[in-house]
Amino acid sequence: MPATKSHSRGLISGLISSFYIPRWRIFIQYLKSTPPASYNARGTTRSAHCYDQHIILVFLRSF
């Protein structure tokens, strides 16, 4: 397998495991802890936004 494909797969794998899976966990936790009548899409967005900010800061500190 060419090195670029291997490298790309590693990047995608890292993106999924370090970014998307935690975001889905935030969403699922919100659904579990919120009664259906109280569901608010902005509530999940707010939690995910905080997570996104954290990931961006961690990324920027790595330079």
C-alpha cells in the first residue's frame, strides 16, 4: 500500500476516534439525561461547541 494511503487512513482513524466519537457521546448523554419534552437542539450544540473549543486549543498548543 502506498505511504499516502496508509497515512490518510491513520489521519481519518484519528479524526474519528478523537473528534467524532466524543461528540456522539456528548449527544447521546444529552439525550439520556433530558426528558423528551425538554429536548432542545441548542443544548446539544452548546455542549458540542465547548468540546470543539477544547479540541482546537489542544491542537494549537501542540505547535
